[in-house]
Amino acid sequence: MRNGARLLRLAVSRKCHSTTTMRFPFSFLGLSTQVAFKPDTQGSRMAPSRIQNSNFALKEGADIFGPKDLVGLGRPGAGVANEPGDLVLVPYSKYSFEDKKNHKSIYLAPLESKDKPLEIPLAKGGEAFWIDSRTVAHAVEDDGNLDLFAIDLKFETQSDSVGVLSAEPPKLIGSFPTSTASNFQYSAKISTLVFSDSVYADGNLSSTKEQDEAWENRGNNAMVFDETYERHWDTWAGPKTSSLFSVQLGRGADGKWTLGTEFPNLLKGTGHSSPVEPFGGTDDFSVVGDSVLYTTKDATLPKAWHTKQNIYLVSTTDPGNPKELTSGQQGATRSPVLNSDATKAAWLELAEDGYESDKANIVVYDLVKGVRFTLIQKWDRSPDSIAWSTDGKLLYLTAGEHALIKVFALPVPATPAESTTHPDLAPKFDTPVALVKSGASSGIQPLPKGRLLFSRSSFTAPNDVYVIRDLKAFEDDVHASETSVEFKGSVEQITRFTADALQGKDLDKGEAFWFKGALDKDVHGWILKPKGWSKDAKKKFPVVFLIHGGPQSAWEDQWSNRWNPNVFAQQGYFVVAVNPTGSTTFGQEFTDAIAEDWGGKPFVDLRAGWQYILDTYPQIDADRAVAAGASWGGYAINWIQSHPEFGFNFKALVCHDGVFDSTYNVYSTDELFFFNHEWAGRPWDPKTKALSEKFSPSNYVANWSTPQLLIHGSKDFRLPETESIGAFHALQQLGVPTRLVVFPTENHWVLNHGNSLKWHYEVFKWFDEFVGDRSE
């Protein structure tokens, strides 16, 4: 269920707490029950007709950021700088409504001058990456082959602040034996390219295409399985697995690049698969010289109910002979990184196998001394990614704190005499120092001359590239001080990809609020206000209550192409987004506390947050309130349906890919470890059966009465589409106004641009039918 971004960066949590359901008396909210429709006891074949406002249209205009604007807005990725750090490469895509295609390109932007970024269109898509300071490689499929091109850049400085950047036409370097090579990392020191691809059991890349043809022409389309992970995320398991390969790539004296013809499998014969599917990429391995550090699921354990990943080091000169660096007593690992001379490795490590949201600590392995030690055990935050400073004396990291993804710095202590998980350290080594404290940061990359590159988004804009300067003085202070020091350097914005398109849209920056929730804990939420809002406004505004997925995730100050709070606000809704028990970035205990208690403490928080909003903002119209959620948020919608005594008074609900029957989900989901952890075991275990009886929405269908829109992707293997179909059938038979929207080609998310626009249309039309302002 994990809501991917954070799915990918991927949550962190550990112990379970009381499963007692906490409920306020009905008078707590001071509201009537949710709008109800009389159950159809006569078995009618048709639910009551809805308002069916035939004049409904999404709000659009030059000053409105509507769903179409969201779908058509440019989407920058995270920037990657070249080795000297004077140019940054940013992948970019933009959907065209004219030809209904997603157009891809790359931007090259100078970091030390004011020259405008150079856009290079990638007509056929593909991946682009640096192979030297003035050459970008472009791997692109053409007629079933993957060709590699070199794009040479020219950057002529005209003055201290202005330069001219241009690109030569692409030159073909060579071709790969398959069309699916990906995740390229280049080691200039040994002129070697490391990449990933999927291969059959023999691990031979060169024969893969021939084996593909044999598989496709086998005379049937049966899929036969002897172990779990028969399907994962949105794909049925086939006979191929992902592995890491290397190939020679160098530039001769004549200036021409050449690609070798041998592609050794670095993991051949190990049973390892890396990057880890379904979301692993270049952040699953690190290449320095001939050393390759990678993470892989433990090959000896059933993958569907274990999360344990091991870290290995392998040399491109000795493929198939890796050395394990992990202790064997860990859970998942991620973000493996080598320092600049490959003498130290570091990675993020979770302690508990079977729990993907446990706290992530930093493990450092001194490759010279053979000693492993753990950092930040005392820090109650979980990093998403780490990177070594250029001199290897600090680690830079991104981590969530109070719904913000900040950039931190942590000095690395001297290697202890022996391996330890709890080294005795000076205070400055315990708590990282925050360098960037707003928005959502990603893609950290230390650069020469005391700089750090990163990308950042927020509620008001997608990714742009930034540079932190003056790090040298800060690093010197860190090394000299016995305690933590404050960062006083500067942060400079380099790109402004969507500034023109968002000009005049007046997007809301979001306003944080806090209130007391379950167990008297401080709970956080965001509000975003619609256009025309003021404290003195005579008009009352409808309100939408958004519930995030995960459940170990959070509403963070970051851009989203799917559930974008500003899109809801700009359609006229006062937006409330609470981070209840189970949310990340508020400490590990808070994250852990949802396990075995899905219908308990989180709903104490959601109800208390809703009451806080009603008490604080009289400008909203509580009789025109609606709610929506996806994944665990979809479970929450179904749980609210199940308990009208909660008193939210929502007039309409939207459930996207949500849980209807928890017992069915424990059996049918792809990643069994998730539900095994959250529901205390396997579905037939006594405690799990009792929890499911208590907390499964399907057991309370007799209480359902609020009009509900159900949306599901047919390729969602995390929560199969029958969850929404089952809820739809129940509501229809109860005579409750209901609509089911199915996207046959979508997974747990809605990714296709046209489908995204349709999704928004159906959601806002549904809301409008029940809380729309008919006076307009």
C-alpha cells in the first residue's frame, strides 16, 4: 500500500502498540451523522439517481491552476552535475494535449554563470548521463536495439557571470545486445560503464534477445510459479531477473568514443538481483573505480514475506565474486554509497526484517580496516538518502522532519577498533545539522569547492535545482568543534523550470497546524485555502478532507502530479490534510503506533483534527464537506463509512485503490510482509483473525450510507481491483449512490496523462453533485 514516494524513498517504522479502539462520544464533533440514504430492503436493481449536474465543468482560466494545467505542466527530475560541478543535467518531460504525447528532453544548466539552460529534445526518449565534463551519453531504443550516442557540449565563458552553452549533433558510439539496458553509471577512472538489465537464469546478456524470442514463441501464455512474488506491483513475474553488468567505454586519441563488445555479469552465479524491483534504480548501487557497492534482497529467504536486503561489494575485474558487508542481522537496506577513493562504504539500514518502515540508521564500513559501525542510533529521524562529502569526512543526507524533507550534514567519526552497532561517540556525531529546512529536497550531490547540489519541490512548484555554497567554512567548523554547529551558508536557486507557467496562478504555500490527538500526542496537519479566501469573507467555502496512503507516509510540503492539494484548493475547496498516527517524519514511535491499530488511534487523530478545523475556521461550510483518500487513505474512507457515529458529516466520499476486506488483502497482496506486520501475522493466525474482525470495513457494511466514488487500477497488485468492486457491489445493493471508475492499464497510481485528467474530472464532478454551489 505504501504511497510511493515516499514508497520509493520508502517509509520507516518499528514497534507495535495497543490495538484498543479509541472513540470519542458522538457529541465530540457536534455534528450530525454522515448524509444517509435509506437502505434498499427490497433488493432493487438500481441505486437512487444522483443530482447529475449536466453543466459540470472543471474550473479553468489564466488565474486558475486546474487539473489540465497539472497534467500539462513540465516535470523536471532531480539534477545531476558533471565531475567539476560547473554544469547540471536535468531530465524533463512535458505532456502535449495537441498530439497526446509525453515529450522528453534534458536541460543543461551552468552552475557558476547566469547563462540560460540549454534544452536538448529526446525525440525517442531514453536515458542521458554524464561520461565526462563536456559529454553527455544518450541511450535510446531504435528498431529493437539500444544505441548509445555521445552529445558533446561547448561552454564558452564570455565574462565572469555569462557563458554560452551549445551542443554538437549526437554521434553513435555503439549498441547493446538488448533494448532494455538501464540505470547507467560511468567510472571514468577505468573507462567502464556499469548498468542494469534483465536476464535469464544463465545470466548471459548476449543471448537474452534470442531467449526472449523463444519465450514469446513457446506456444502458450501460461505462467507457472513455484514460489511467491508471482506478481509484483503491476507485473507478473517472468523468467528474467535484474542484474548488474559492465562494459568498456572510452575515448581514443582521435576523440571518438567506443563501446566494448563484452558485457560481463557482475552478479553471475550469485543468485543476487539488483537493482531491487520494482522501484530500484541507480540509488541501489554505487560505482567508484572498479568497485561496485550494491544492495540485493536476501536470496535465501522468500521475498514476498521478508524485507531483508544485504550489501555486497564486487569488482568489475572479478565479476561473480562479491563480498558481503552487512552483518546478517538486518532488515532492508538502501542508498549504498562509496567515498571518492572507495576506502569506505556507507548505507541506510533497517533493523527489523519484515518491516519496511522501521527506523533507518547509517552504517559505515571501513574497507581498509574491515570494521563496520552504526551512526544516528539516538536521532529520531530516518534518512531517505546519503552521500559522502568530497573529502570523505562528512555524510550529507536527506530526511523527513515534521512533513519537510530537509538536507542535513553529519561528521563521520574515526573508525572504532572493532565493529559495533553502538559506538561511544562525541555529541556532534549523534545529531545531523540541518542545512535546508523547507520544501522537499532530493538528489543531493557534493561538489568541489565547498558546494552541494540538490533539487527541491514544494506545494507551489515542481523540482528546481539549488546549490548550497560556503560549505568549506562550515565543514571546518564541524571538525574543530566538540558540539554541533549551525550552518550559516547560502542557498542559491539555479533553475526556474515552471515559474512562467505558474505565474499568476497564486498557489497556496500551505499552512501547518497542530492539535492534540490520541494519547495526548501532538499531531500535525496542513491547510490550503481556496481563491477568494479571507477571514472576513461572507461566502462559506466547501471543504475537502484528504487522507494520505501508506499508512507510513505523510502529507509533505512537496509537489505531486497525482494528489496535488493546490488543485483541490483551486477548484474552490478549503483543503485539510492531517498526518495522523502512523505518519512518517514525526518520530519512530508515532510511525510505529498504527501497527495492529488501523481503525484506532489514527481516527482519534483525524476526528480531533477535523474538530480543530471546525472550531478555528468558521468560514468553511461544514454542511458541504467531502473526503478522499487512496491506499490506506482509501481504507480510511471505508472505515469512515463504517462508523457514522464518528460524526464527520461528509456528504460524499472518494476511495481510490483502498482496502475493503482486510482478510482478503492479507491473502491477495503481492508484498505479504506488509500485511503480516501490520496485522500481526498471517490471516489464519488467531490474533490476526481477531484484528481483522475488529478493523475490516467489510464487517460493517450495514452501516454504510454516504455516496461514494470508487476508483481502481486493474494492474494494482498491491490492492487488487476486487476491493473496489466488492465495495461497489455492497453500496449498490444498499441503494447508496455510487460510481465505480476502473482504469484497466493503471497500477496503484494513475500515471497516464489522459487517465489523470479523467481521474480529476470524475472526482470533482462527484463532489460537485453533492456539495456544489448551485447559486453560481
